[in-house]
Amino acid sequence: MAVKGCLACIKYMVLLINFVFWLAGVALLSLSIWMYVDTAAYLVSDHNDKFFVSIYILMAAGSLMTLVGFLGCCGAMQESSCMLGTFSTFVILIFAAEIAGAVYGYSHKDEVKTALTKTVTNMVKNEYSVQDAVTLAVDAMQQKLACCGATGISDWENSSYNNKNKESGVLTLLSISYKVPQSCCKTEDSIGCETATNIVATNTFTSSLYSEGCLSKITEKIEKHLFTVIVAGISIAVVQILGFVFSLVLCCAISGRDY
């Protein structure tokens, strides 16, 4: 027997909220995949596990929300107290996991920052020109983010790239020169830009090279991602609370009617 009156309104409200919950799960899954793809192309080293933990958690949460949202919609349509009760339980568990994940991320933010710094610095100084995958990743990072080196151009001075090319630290009275990758050049036709000449007195380089380090650019990109995640998290939390309350009310009404 179908619910009537106010309970029918609650039923359709639950359907609407659960549909939004399902969409939120799809959106969160898509967002986490985009964040991974947008950064994984740069961070191919073996030391970046901590950085991606939060993204993996978001992927898992998005996948679970998609399944649970579908379960909630089916429960409301079928007027099944069992499915609605299961949905409400999962919503509470997901909400608790999100809070735990947020606390974990906040408490480990310094470790993530340290791991990220170590990863990018190691890629530039030790792995570029040694590992093909890292070489491609660093070139893509420097070209796309318009940066050079981990903290700046000078990171290339004592790198494996210069040791390999045997041109590290060509010192004159007023300057020191060394090679940098083509990806550090602002334009491909910049004459001589692959040789970085640091004017010792002023610590400046030629204007044909990107002057900013990649770490600051990556940090800026991550902060933008973080803002998006916070806004999405608040919106999803509101939907979760409403879904839990209305599903619980409908579940209790259906259970009371069946007895």
C-alpha cells in the first residue's frame, strides 16, 4: 500500500534528495579523478604516496556515495524500510568517514607538503634525464605550469642533467653558467636559453627562462583544488543530513504502517 498525504510528500522529497546524493557521488568521483589526472602526470616518483592518499579517499567516497544514492532511490520507490534503513546507516558511516578524512588531512598537511617538496626536488635534481618517465613528467610540468626547477632555475646547477652533460657550473668572474632543459624556455625559438647564466652580483637569469619554481605553482594548483573540495564537501554534507533525516522519517512511517 502506497503512502499518502504528508508521507507521500516525504517520499518524493527522499527520492529527490537521494537523486541529488547520487549526483553528488558522481560529481565527487569525477572531481577526484580529475585531481589525480591533473597532478599525477607531474608526480611520477616513488615518494608521493602521502600526497595521493586524500585523492584515493575521495575516489572511494564518491564511488560509495554513487552506490548508496542508488540504493536510497530504490528504497524510496519500493517503500522498503529495510533499504531505507540501510541507506540511512551508510549515510552516517560515509559522513563519519568524511570527517575522519578531513581530520587526517589537516593533521598530516605538513607531512604532505614535505613529501611533495622531496618528490619534486628529487625528480629535478636526481631523476631527470636518468628515468624517461620522470624526464617527460618534468618537461610537461615546466611547460604547462610555466616554471623551471623545483624552487627555481638554480636547482639545475648540481643536477644529474648537468653532470650527464658535463657542463655543471662553468664559472667566470661575474657569472656561472649551466644547462637547463628546453622546457624551461618561454619560447622554443629563444636563442641560447638552454644555457642558464646566473649573474652572481644580482642573482638574476636571462628573461627568456621561466623564473618561478614549480613547487610554488603546484602548491597554488593544490590550494585551488582544496577550495573546490571544501565547497563540494559542505554542499554534500547538507545533502547527506537532509537525506538521512527524511529517509529515517519515511522508514519509520513505512515500518509503522506495516505492523
